[in-house]
Amino acid sequence: MGAHNGEFNSSGNLTPAVSEAGTVLPGYLLVILSVLMVTLVVVVVAGNALVIMAFIVDKTLRNQNNFFFLNLAISDFLVGAFCIPVYIPYNLTGRWMLGKGLCKVWLVMDYLLCTASVFNIVLISYDRFLSVTRAVKYRAQRNRTHQAVFKMVLVWVLAFLLYGPAIIFWEAIVGQSIIPAHECYAEFYFTWYFLLSASTFEFFTPFVSVAFFNLSIYLNIHQRNKSSGTYAEEDTKTQRSSRWNRDGGVWSKHPFKVMHINRGHHFERVFLNLTCLDCWENPRRHQENICNFVKF
């Protein structure tokens, strides 16, 4: 395929990896690849278009978390609508035939959209993290759409700053272009220290962040379930220790606590009614009241 193969490069976008040996694919492989790529475009575009349309049509979906899913759907939709279709002929023929200007536009969009998708996944995970670990504060702020819009814009700005200026200005700073004719890839493609730094921010940091957020969510939910089980067990014990008593002619069921009341030279074990506040303050005063004590 000319001077490149059809694999993704180290940045995860569609820019082809460069090689020295040119190869030509057989005709049947070209047909198979074409069908698969067109199918991929249709699936990506249609799926994300449905998400966008659902958000536009159904107003109940317009909460903070769904705004972030909308942002992810927009970036993936543009990948399927622009980046992949432009990449298909380049991948199949091995030659870039759309000019140097469109090459830079495609590279900027390619890196921007792929990076924005990664950052959107981090943002969604962070939002889920807040909804679980800080539920009360999150519920109070989840309908503030201006905060969600600000975070969405911030994702696009950071994604552009990571690669965009380098793609646009690298040639001017270096003073020459290393891209051969009829090829299209970033000028910094062979600059290992830039790729290492950018990949750290684009992949390693998001990976660690998403892992941390999801692990924290799991541990928080696990702790809640454990606490709920403890409370349920205590409630069951309280119900078992309750007794039926008569209160103003109406039979009711109240929890009691065992106490020892000193009556002269001996103690009596009684059940103290937990719903009677006076019993706690002066249990002797109420020990004759059958509503508050049951002797045995």
C-alpha cells in the first residue's frame, strides 16, 4: 500500500504507520476491506446519530450525565462521518490524493476527535464517581447544565491543545517538512519524546483515572451493601425482642430494652419501652405502668 500499512499508529488514530517497503493488495482483499470499512462507517454514524437524535427529541434526557454521553456521541459521529471515509481511499491505494491542506485538516480532526473520545470517557467516569461518592451534592447540582457545557467545552479545548498546535506549526518551527509527496502523516511522527509525552496524557493518565474512578465506585457500593446488611440484621433483632402491650385501649407493638430496677433489696428485670422518653429519664416513676414495663 505505497509507503504505509493500514494499521493504527501509536497515537490510536487513523493516521497510517509508515514503512519503507511498498506493497499492493490483491483485488479480493481490496473488496473485503472496502466492504468492512463502509459497514463500519454506517454502523458508527447511524448508532451515534440515534443517540444525538434521542437527546434532541426527548427533553427528559437532558441532565448533566447525559450531556457527557452526547459529547462522546458527537466525537464518535464525526470520526465515522469524516475521518474514516477520508481514510478509506488512502488506506486502499497507499497514496494521498487530496492535497497538503486537506491533509493537515484531516490530521487535526483525526487526532482531535480520537483524543476527545478518550477524554469524554474519563469525564463520564468522573461524573459517575461523584454521583456515587457525593450523592447529595451531586443531586443538587445535576440540573445545572451550564456546568456540564463548560466541562464539555473543556474536553474539546484540551484535546485540541494536545496535538493540534504541533500538527499545524511543527513544520514552521523545524523549518522543513519530512512528509514525502502523496503521503499524509504528522510531522512529529518519528519524534519519540513528543509521542511519549503526548501518549502519556492521552492514554496512560486517562487509563489510570478511569481505573481509579471505577474502583472507588465499586468499593463505595460494596461498603454500602455491607452496611445495609448490618442494619437489616440489627432491625431483625429489634423486632424479635419487641413485645405486644396495651396502650390506651389500642394494641401496639413497641421495641423494649431490658433494664434492672432496684426495688428495695432486690432487682427486677423489666423491658423498657424505647418509644417512651420519660422512661429513660425516670424509669422508677413508670415501672407500674404496664404500657412502659413488662415484669418477669
